Amino acid sequence: MTEPLKLAVVGHTNVGKTSLLRTLTRDIGFGEVSHRPSTTRHVEGARLSVDGEALLELYDTPGLEDAIALLEHLERLDRPGERLDGPARIARFLDGAEARQRFEQEAKVLRQLLGSAAGLYVIDAREPVLAKYRDELEVLAACGRPLLPVLNFVARAGTRENAWRAALGRLGLHAMVRFDTVAPPQDGERRLYESLALLLEPARPQLERLIQSHEAQAATRLEGGRRLIAELLLDVAACRRSVEARAEPEQEAVRELHEAVRQREQRCVEALLRLYAFRPEDAAAADLPLAGGRWGDDLFNPETLKQLGVKIGGGLAAGAAAGAGVDLLVGGLTLGAAALLGALAGGGAQTARHYGNRILGKLRGERELSVDDAVLRLLALRQRQLLAALAARGHAAQQAIRLDTPQERSWREDRLPEPLHKARAHPEWSSLNPGRRREQPERQEQIRALAAELG
């Protein structure tokens, strides 16, 4: 079995070293992330494995705080008549008293780098290129290990990326990687590991294996996310309630159905967060007019629909019997008192058998509640936007996801996908209805088809 490749994550204090580890390991609980300096005081490790085999070990190290003084100290370690090379000078320093006292934190960093195949030197690209950073690089280079600079926070405004590239080039470090730990580029991991493979050619096979595994996992997560959204939409499209055609029972049934749909969307949100290994608080619906921090609280608010450009009440009341139209729209629900004779005439005995219980209910003076197309559109817009945000989010991010008004038009204006129209006629497909039969092959087939259309 191949020995795992050991990498030391090094750099100045408070530049995002722990954040890089969180994002690479997809572990939001790794270490402690804070704006306070010197948050990491000890070396902490994490392991990346594929099929149970450890391929990479990453070690988070304390921040370098006084490289200028350390460099001066190292230069005084040579005895008369000798010229130590870098690793020998570092080894002498680590054996001395200063490594256990004044430079204790720096010594931890250098020991870990000496025990690793290479170092990832993390840079806050928003910072100016100061002398202390050049001294840090000189001290780290003395360990004789390859260094790969990682430019962090490059997705923010006001970065000094060009200045850093020029400065690193003057120090002979021409290979570097842009990797924002909060909003990593889509190919960020691939670029990082490919750059490492150029510096560590013998480790190329395991790095390439890691790349392939991570990209396969990303595709699997995306497919799983689309399926979760498809199940939500199918559940809501097939949801229906029969209610006595009197004001008080109707209002109570509307409230109950509102709450059922809200809770179902909330479960979808929580499932997506778990799928991408994020916390519930990472997806507060910040920019949508929702109350109480929950996604569903104002799902049926007309202002929410307007903000996302969804037209209210446009189109037929899908879910009613054949030929039925909207006769009342209340808060995103359609109450279909349909043209029953038209349905019977249009479909004959087969239609009568298919809609028998519903038609009998209407003849008894009942009304049938189903969720309007506008709400289905809103659900699709919100959940697709959340899925895209999670796929692009680094596990070092501290702010809750903020969603903007979606620009694409298909889910706002185009005809709803066919699986949702089919679901209207199959209340047994919905987990929100009594007597549901969710494992039916036809239901699973429609979920797969709908998930494909969510791409």
C-alpha cells in the first residue's frame, strides 16, 4: 500500500490555513477559524482517503509571527569557519533552547515541514507584500522542501494578486494556485493537486486518483441534490386535500396544507445541507422575504413570488379533473370546483373510474385543494439556487448563504415539466397525502426524469 503524501499547511498567522483544511477535507468542524491572530497553537492533522486507502495527510500548523527575528537568529547559528546549508541550520535551531522558548510556535511549523514532502504556503492575497512575508519564505525554504504558494481570498474585492505573483516570481516561486477557501473555484482542487504533482512527480498517481475521486463525489452529490429537489416537487405537485365547501373548514384546510408544504421544503433544505456537510444555520434565507430564518415561513407570500418573478395564478389548476380551471386562488392554493360533466363527457367511463372518489366528493359539496403552479415554480427556483450555492461553497465560509433573484427564465415562465403534470393525477405519490405509496416504479421513474430536467 502506498504511503500517504504528507503536506504541511504553513504561513503567517490568520491567513486562512485552517480554512483551507476545512474546505479540502469538507469538514466544517476542523480546527478553529477566527479573526483573532494565533488561533491555531498546535499542529493538527487530517487524512484524505479513497476506498479506505489514505492518500494524503494534511497538517495545519500555527501561524508564523516573528520571521524577521527568527531569520536573524538562524544567521547567527553558524560557527566560525563553517557554512551550514538550510536544513542543517534548521536542525541546529530545533535542537537549541530558543526553539523551546522564544520561537516555540515557529519551531512547531518547521518540524512539521521537515517531516512532510512539501508545504502549502497560504497567503492572504488582500495583504500588501511586506518584508516579513519574504523572511517567512526564506526561513521555510531553508527546510529544503518544495513550497506551493496558495493565494487565498482572491474572490474578494481589493486583492493584490498581481503584486504577490511578481514578488513570488522574484523569489523563484513561479508555480502557485488561486484557491479561495470561502468560494473555491470550480476546478480549484484539481489545479491545486495538479500543481503539487509537478513539484512531487513520484506522488502524481495518488494525486490523480484523489482528483478523480473528488470529482466523482461532486457529481454524485449534485445528482443526489437534484433527486432531493425532484422528490420535493413531486410530493407537492401530487399533494391534495378534500374539504367541505364551507368557509371555516376551507380556511383551516388551507392553513394545514400551507404548513405541510412549508415543512416539506424545510426537510429538503436540511437534506441538501447534510448532503454537502453543512450546518442548518449555513442556509438562512437571507435575501428572501422569509420570517424567522426558515425557508418556508413565507412560501405562500405573494411578495415572495413577485420577488422571484413568478406570476401568481397563471395557467390551469393542474390536479383537478380533466378540463377543470381555476375558480379560486387563495395564498398559492387552488380550490378546484371543476366542470365535472365536461370531465365525464371528455373521458367517459375510464375518466369516471379514475376520478371516482374525487367526483363523488364534489357531488357531495366538497372542494379539492392542490398547490398552485406558481408555488411549484418558487420551490424549484429556491432549491435549485440553494443547490448551486452549496456546490460552490467552501467549508470555511462563515456567512449564511445569501440568494439573489434568479435570472434564468425557464422555471419562471416555461411550461412545467411533464412529470409534475403527471403527479397531479397521482395523489398516492405524495408523502403529504394519506395512503401514499412512494416506492411505486412509475413514481421513481418520474423522479428520475424530473431530476434530469433540473440540471
